Amino acid sequence: MKSNREKAIEKIIFLCAAVSVAAVALITVFIFMQGMPVLKEKGLLTFITGTTWAPTNGSYGILPLIAGTMSVTIGALIIGTPTGVGCAVFLAEMLGKRQARLARSAIELLAGIPSVVYGFFGLAVIVPAIRGLAKALMPGTDTTGLSVLAGAIVLAIMILPTIVSISVNAVEAVPMEYREASLALGADKRETITKVILPAAKSGIFSSIILGMGRAIGETMAVLLITGNVAVLPHSIFDSAATMTGTIAMEMSYASPEHQQALFAIGIVLFVIIVMLNGIAQAVMKRFGRGEKA
């Protein structure tokens, strides 16, 4: 039989879980209550596919904001995923334990740096470099450097701790017997990593990428400083853009009641996008799990 202490601990854990679920539910209900009036008035399809975001004129088209958010996020994943996974493999498989421990500590420190500091770094270093690169590649172009590329680079740096730390754990969790069997069959170190270790650790690596993507989509201050905050459809990586989170943070303080409702509606769309991405991630994870069991 369970002791009174065990029962009390179970009740406390259940209470904590219930509070967490209730908090998420209340936030979701609040966002939908605040944002639905604009969606009903303007129409969901018009709101999502509209290309003009001009709240002072009553135009609430968030397609440029969705495009800016996805462009910056995809760019960050393109840069950060191979860098993070490669770093994780190097730390877990090639570097000595002491050196790897020091390197992991340094990388994990990146997660503790405030996002506004990343934004300042982007303004001081990355934006001028991109401006010079754009002028070199496209003479005569008039670019400020505040662009999709700048946001993607900064976000790639910001998601590195997430991808590296989880991927390292996934790679280290691969049984040593897999490595020994591969080497015994004549495979070299590179072949063992690419054909044995990475496929065996793919579930954990994919989890790290999904978590990094969630961090990139939800980031506000850094992208607010370096993407230009121009609500137009970006046509190249050197174009300025605006993100959904950045627009909400920048405009909420001075928004009129209808404008505020539109910003909450952006939150609804962002919420749905994240839920869909998580659903896709879970489906892929289950498929990976079935593949590993097979």
C-alpha cells in the first residue's frame, strides 16, 4: 500500500500538472476571445492572404508577416542545423571528454545571453557585413543590411545551444556496440558516423531541430532590431521583412482597440502554425520510431 507521503507527492504532482494545463487553456481561450472579432469581421482568408498591413487605414493583411517569419525561420534552420549537428558530432565523437565538456559549457552559455544582446551584435557586426556584401554582389543596390539574411544568421546562432546540447545527448546515447560492430566490419570513422551513429540518433536530432525551430519562430527582440520591420513580401534574402512576433511587440503599446484585436488575431495564427508544426514533428518522430524498431 502507498504511504501517506507517496499519496501527498502524487497529489502535488497532479496539482502542478493541472495548473500547467489550465494556464495553457486560459491563455488560449483569452487569445481567441480577443482575436476572433477581427477574424469574423474581415474574414479569415482575407486576413491571412492580404498583402497590406496598414492598421491605421483598416487594412489587416498578414501574408507579409507570415512570409517574413517563415523566411527568417527557414533561413535560421538552413544555417543552424548542419552547424549544430556537426558541432554535436565533433563534441561527442572526436573531441576528448575534458575538452568536450568545456566546449559544451561554452556553447550552453549562449542560451543565457539576452536576445537584445544578440540584436545589438547583429546591428553592429552582421548588418554592416551584409550591407557590404549586397553592394559587392549587386552594385547600385540600396540596401541597409536590415534583412532576412541578418535575422536568419542571428537566429541560427541563438538556436545553436538547443540543437547542439540535445543532439550531443542523442549521439552519446547510441550504444557503443554499434560503433564497435561498424569498425569491426571495416568501416572507417566517417562511415561509422554517417551510416551508423547519425541514423541511430536521428530521433533525438530531429527533436533538437524542432525545438530550435520553435525558438526561432517565437523570438522577438533580436529580429525586431535587425530585420527592418517592413511589412512587405520579401523577394530576396537582402530584403527587409517583418515577423509576426516582432509586429505584435512593436505595435501593441499604441494600438487602437481594433488594431489590438488584429494583433491578437496574429497570435491566433501563430498559435495554429506552431500547433501544426508540432503535429508534423510528432508524426515524423513516430515514423522514425517505427523505422528504428523495424
